[in-house]
Amino acid sequence: MKNTKAKKAFIVTCVAPATLLFIIFMIVPTIKVFNMSLYKWGGFSNTKQFVGLSNFKLLMSDSNFFRSFQNTILLITLVTIVTMAFALIFAAILSREKIVGQNFFRIVFYIPNILSVVVISAIFSAIYDPNNGLLNSILSIFRGKDATPILWMGDQKIVIYSLVIAMIWQAIGYYMVMYMASMASVPESLYESANLEGAGRIRQFFDITLPLIWTNIRTTLTFFVISSINLSFLFVKAMTNGGPDGATEVFLSYMYQQAYTNSSYGYGMAIGVLVFLFSFALSAVVNAATKREPLEF
Amino acid sequence: MKKKTISVLLAAAMVIGTFAGCGSSPEPAAPAEEAAPAEEAAPAEEEAAPAEEAAPAEAEEEAAAPALEGTLKVAAFEGGYGADMWTEVCKAFEASHPGVTVELTVDKKIEDVITPGMKAGDYPDVVHCATGREAGLTETLAREKGLLPLTDVMEMTVPGEDVKVKDKIVPGFLDTLATNPYGDGVTYYAPMFYSPCGLFYDAGLLEEKGWTLPTTWDEMWELGDKAKAEGISLFTYPTTGYFDAFMFALLASSGGSSFFDECMTYSEGVWESEDARKVFDIVAKLAEYTEPTTVANANNESFTKNQQLILDDKAIFCPNGTWLPGEMADAPRSENFKWGFTAIPAVNAGGAGCSFCWFEQMWIPAAAENQDLAKEFVAYMYSDEAAAIFAASNAIQPIVGIGESLEGDNQLFYSVYDSGATAVMGTFAATTPVEGTTMADALFETVNSIVSGDKTVDEWIAAVTEVSDKYRAAME
């Protein structure tokens, strides 16, 4: 009895610091964001005006916000699907096949991940340059030299996809390394017996590799949602700043614009609240939709 | 058992550590507020007067011209002119004001440096930071009524001289919405470095081709057609942000200064008027003559590529400010390149061309601790001593007679008003914030869509009118 009491006290004391830090740096600020979204406030003065849910009402009729929402969802889905597909394929090839220079490829794929977003945006602005850019130069082989250049960063219908490509390029290596790590732990014997049974490479990938690394894929899906929201802000800030004419505005860049440039801090926080709820809900949905019985091996 | 006691003790130490860590964070904010009056009081050897009382008392003090002492916190934006001039000016101020120490913060993103402190109540005493920047700090303070009126600074005598501040400032600079943000005649912003904005071009190219500089828009379109035949575009722009100066000048040229003021104060129906329509149509027509790849590079990452078009003779005109030659100093250029600078051509036949005069602002936050010293510092900015330091870095203040000391390219740029162009000054009146829209987005950012053909002029005017109506409501 005495022992359990002491044990409990010990556990409480051990857990207390982390809990406290969590409350102070996560819970309290979150509650503050929720609270501030109910005020009309520029961010500095003491004259906060309580406006109830008026900020949210305004948001519901703000077409700019909906456009940024659409762009964000487009980025999340496209970047997630394409990155995951490529990362899985590359990981499978690099861990299952014998290729010359395996390590070299692993490093090359991972390099974009250690570059800062500013460097990446500089690289891509060189690639997308309408006159001397890599992309238009290559395309001019097929389109003829005098064809009007494609404005990768200027055409409002294309520009968001130009961002998607940059984000995918940046993310593939990271997820590839993660998938390779879990693929390495799949026992070789499974593949050997599958070989004896006559299963081909593709069959092995879908029936052995994928099910056995499923838990890893689930975790990375949540990562995708969160990092797409965060990284899209950085990419937009560095590459287009929301332009041309708001065509690449995502909700975090819109929130920044409203909270600072437009001195509507309370309104910005209302956007923050929606982003918070949205990413929470999306992660929960993704988690629930991908739930499977974990396979033991 | 001993082990357990030790671990419990260690865990307890961590908990206490956490408390201590958190406890210290709110501390700096509170003493900072109290520390300043103490600081002020101690060196001044006066009664420990709290900051609140100091403000009303300043009028009397000024007459008696007491020795100002203490520490002055100055925050300045590091623009194209560099940071060294600020260090020098602060040193000169310290030298001319014994007992005064200046704590200077200069940064390219000054808002990011001072805002966290300001939110905690630790305000700089003087801030040099212009309107129209992305972080919007200067506008936010105006919208939040967080600025100190500078009307009495204008009445002060320039330190070390016997002229009043307002008499040293070039006439006109104190009557604009860029110095009186509420349009009520009270000065809140002190006008600092100014720069005429207009169209930059390669004078060598025009000479070589035998083209004359257009003075009306009809001549402009003619030149555009001639240039097109030779594969040169008439126009380009760095980013749509530069259309503020460009369109403000057009608006003033189209409808005169009272019309311009109506636009800036969101008068009803002003954007749908005939005069405004002319401006929108000119920009729309200019869009047809714009270098085709401009939009793709009109962002913070690549805007210099658009400026490079002028140096490479691929486009003729580019709206910009006098900092452009400095910004492109190291860029390669065509053989006979020579900077040319002209005002925006007149909109109406026989009218005057216009050049928007852009200037940076200096202001004192209402929550500043050392307001007397701050005012003295602002007044000192207009002394010959300070002006000379700034001018050495090409930062030109609107001080009477400063034009005579200019040399080289600067002489050309700043003489634009001498050659008949009307100076246009001002900006949109400060209102309470309107959520979800800004005039800048509606009016300037849309130019990208006009050039790419995604929006029509009518849609543009309708959108601007809608936003302007919202701001008018917020102003009342």
C-alpha cells in the first residue's frame, strides 16, 4: 500500500514537468487563439472590442478565404497522393532491387529535404523562368523555338500546380527514407517463399510490402496533412506571395495577410481557429479511414 | 530506497525549474514599464514623475528648454540606404545632447524585431518605418489610435538652429494623408526620406532609335506600336505593389488634387466616375503593351528580372522609385545604357504630368516612455547636421533647399518637379480595419489579372467600388 502510494507520487512528479510545459505552451495559447477570434482587435491597443462570432460570420461570406481554402485542399490532396506514390515506388525499388549506386540515389533523393525553402524557391524560379528556364527550354524542343513561353508562375490556371511540383520534389526524399526504414524490417523469408510460389515483383509489393508497412503509412498520412498546411505557407511566401492576384493564396498566408498587413488580428485568429479545427478533423478522418488490424510478422 | 529519494528529488528539481522558467517570462514586461520612469527620474534629478504626468507637462518644459537626459530607444527600418547612417546620426545626436544615450535598433525587418516587445508593453520611443510595408505595423498603429500627435514637434525649434521644424520642411509635405492619416489636420507622421516615383527607361535606347520621350498617352501608344515592330515591349513593372505610386499619379493627373483626395477618402461613386474610368482604361491599354513574361516574374522572388528587361532593352518603361539604379547597380546592361526618368504623362490633353512623391515616415508610439526626448530626436532629424549624414547615403529628406546639394543621377531624379510635373502625395485615409479586404489588393494586385486577361476593366472597377464602400463605412 505504502509502496503504491510512493509509486504514484513518483509518477506524478515525473509527469508533472512535461504536463505543465504542454499546458503552458500548447493548451493555453490555443485557448487564447479561440478567445481572440471573438474580438475586433488590431493586435496592439488595449481597445479590444468583443464582437462574438461576427468574425466567423464575415469569414463565411469572404470569397478570398474560400479561394485560399480551395487552394489548400488542392495542395494537400495532390501533394499527398503524388508524393506518397513516388516515395513508395522509389523506396521499394531502392530497398528490394539491386541497383548500382543505391546509396547515391538515396542521398540525391534526400537532399531537397535539407535545403531551406528559400533555396528551393530560388531553384524553382530558375526552372520556371519563362525565357531561360529549364522547363521552357526543354519544352521548346517539342513546341518550336518561337512558341509563346508558358508562364509557369504567371498563368493563374497553372501557378498552383507549379507550387505542387516544388512541394513534391521537396518532400519525396523524406518519406522515401521513412518507408525504406520500415521496408527493411520486413523479413526476407516472406519474399523468398513468395518467389517460390511464383508471385511477381508487383504482386509482392501489394501483398507483402504494403500491408506490412501499413502502420508507417498511416503515420505519414497525418504528417502529410500537417506538413502540407505548414509548408504551403512557406512556399507561397517565398515563391509567389499569394499572387498573381491571389491565385496561390493558401489559408495560412491569408491569415498572415489579414492579421498583420490588414491589421485585423481578431479576424486572423478566426481563420486560425478554422485551420486548427480543419486540420484536426482531417487527421481524425484520415486516421479512421485507414484503420486496419496490424499484421504481425 | 535511497535511489528513489534521489529520483524524487531530481523530479522535484525539474518541476521547480519549470516554474522558475515560466515565472521569468512575464517578469521583463512588468518591470520594463516601471523601469522607464525610474530611469527618467534618476538621471534627470527631478521628482520621480510617472510617465503619465510627464506628457501634459511637456509644453511648459519645452518653453524652458530643460536639459533632456536619459536613454532613448530608436527603432529604424534599414532600407536601401543602409544602416550606417542611422548609427552616425544617433552618435551625432548623443554628441549634441550630453547625458543622452541612444539605444538603436536597425533591421531590414524592423517590425519583426520590435513587435514582440511592443505586445508586451515595451515600446520604442521613436520608430522610423514607412507605410505600405507587408507587416503593416505603421498602419496598424494608426488604425488602433496608437500614435502620438506630432503637431507640437512641428512648432519646435530645430536643435542647434533657430528655425522651426515646420519651416524647414518643404511646403506641402505636411498637408497629406501620408502625414495626417485621419485627414483631420493633425500630423502623426514626420516625413522622412522622399523619392519621386515615375517611369524609368533607357535614355540611350531612345536616342539610338531616334524616338522622342512621350508626354501624352497618345504619344505613348504610338511609341508602343513603333517599339512593338522592333520586338520591344512598351512597359513592364517589378510587382503590382509599384502601381500605388503609378495609379495615384494618374488619378491626380486625371481629376486634379481634390479628386485625388476624394479617392483617398473613399468618396461615394468616385471609382465609377469619368475621371477614374480614364485611369482604369489607361492601365488596361498599357496591359496590352506589357512585356508578356512580366506577370510570371512579378513576385518577391523574381521582380528583378522585370527590372532587368529595362537594362536589356526588352521593355522601355518601368514604374519605380529613385532607389532603382542603386538596386540594379551590379546588373549587366546594354551597351549604350543610360538611366532616364520621367513623370507619368498627363491624362488630359494639355494637363500636367504627375509624379507621385513617396516618402518614409517617422513616428512616436503613444505608449513611448521618453516622449520629450523622442520629440527632440524627431526635431533633430531636420537639422542640417542630420540631413548631411543622411544625404551622404543618398537618403534625401524633404528639407527646403536640399535639392541644390544633389549630384549625378540624383539631380536628374529629384529635378522632375522642376520640369513641370505636379507632385502627388498621400495615401488611403486610415480607418478601422475592414476584415477580408484591402484597397491595395483590389486596386493594384488586380493589375496582374488585367495583364493576363483573367479580369475585365468593369469587373475591376466593380471590385474596387465594393471595397471602397466598405472602407467609407469604416471611416465614419
